[in-house]
Amino acid sequence: MKIRVAKSAGFCWGVKRAVNIAVEAAKKGKGKAYCLGELIHNKREIERLKALGMDFVEDMEALETGNTVIIRSHGVAPQVFNYLKEKGLEIVDATCPFVKEIHDKVTKLEKEGYPVLILGNPKHPEVRGIAGHIKDPIIVNSLEELEELPQFSKLGVVCQTTLNMDFFRKAVSLLALKAKELKVYNTICKATTVRQKETRELASQVDVMLIVGGKNSSNTTKLYQISKSVNERSYHIESKEEIDPSWFEGAEVVGVTAGASTPQWVIDEVVDYLRLLGEGGNWSGRGVCQAAGR
């Protein structure tokens, strides 16, 4: 049995940067280190950070003066920064630079007189942060919602960094019919595009596909959806404990990928467990698992 791991599986540059910033803040920050919301969408990594002494809070009012607060990789609205400054907290900004670029773009579009439409999940913290930089954002998460929009004389468009590229293409095609003047910024992160492409290709070449990452992770969920559309035997797991050996009955090649918020040590646990399954004869009774594709 063979295991093929997608080359780009795991932490993207922005997530790795955010984790490093948070760890440093926990060690050297003023007072107690807090993160406003989950730094990244991965429960295993959050538990590791908690063990290092970091706390995670959703309520800004619970933060006390004299401590350090870390801004999550997804970013926040300007009002949040203002509130934290007024409360006398030391702010450590771990917002992904690519997300900050979107903040700049929507601000620019609004100044130029464009109504701004954000393609993405309105409940996702990244989208809420982007929306908080402008007065009247339009947030759309489906083609059905796009079709119901009125006509615009002009319209500016950005998107969540983890948006599905296929959806983005279809959305822009629809919006081209909705606006006389359309200004579009493709703000899907390059890491997202690469992972989605690799996932589609790998899923089509293996018997079983595992997608490793948080169930609350937008980019991991989209990888799973893409994989499932290509390979019915695709499974979204957060850890090796969720793996069912029966998934691999008759399989000769297993593919593994992971979301941009999945740490390498979690991926390694999954791959090592798959090797053990093969070696113990619990997979198909034939051969030994061999890692490939890294």
C-alpha cells in the first residue's frame, strides 16, 4: 500500500507566521497573553498554544488592562483595534498580510465610489473583519444570492482568501451581467489556489483520500468538498483517532492533504498511523505503506 501526501499540505506562510508571533507574545508579552477568538481554525494547535500559557476569549470586555491581546490571523475591524487601545491593552497583530491587503482594497474601492461586494461566508471572522473596514458591505455566499442582486451602475468585488476558485469564476461571470462597471480583485490566497488544485489532482489518482484539518476550518472544508466531488471515498478528519480502517478495504493508494491551518505534526501522526495500519495487516493484508509525494 502506498501513501501519497500533497506537497503543499499543512501550514501556509500566513498561518505559520501567526503561530510564531503568538508563541513569542506568550513568552515575552505584557502580563497575560490572550488571543481574541481562535488564532487559527485547528483545535489541536489551539490546545498546544493553551499549554504554552495562552488564553482564548471571544468577549473583548473580558480583557483586562495591563495584559497582551493577540489579533488572530483572520484580522478584525478597525473598531476592535480602537477599543483595545482605549482599554490599555498591548496589541500584537498576527493578521495575515494577505488579509490586510484586502482591507486596503475595500477601503480604496469605497473611496472611489464603488459599492463593495464581498464573496464569502458572512459568519467567518475573516469576512467580518473585511466588512468592518467599510460602511455598507454586500456579502454573498452563493450563486442563488448573486442572481437575486439588483443591477449596479458600478460595483467593486473582493473575496474571502479561502474561497473556492470555481465559485469565484462563476460569481464573476454572473456579476459581469449585473454591473455596467465592474472592478474585481481576485483576493483568493495563492496557497489556497495551489492546495485546491493539488487536492483535485491527487483525489483523482488515489483510491481513498484523507483531508486533515479542523471541521471549523473554511479552507479545509473546501478541500474536502473538492476531493469528494472527484473521489467518493474522501474523508475529512481532525486527527488519526477518527480514522476507520474499513475505509481502506481494497485500496492500493491513499492520498493525504491538509488545510492551511493544520500543523505538520498532526499530518505526521496521520501518515504514521496509516503506515502502522498497513504493516499490521489491518488495511488490506497486502504490503507495507510507503510515504510518497512529499
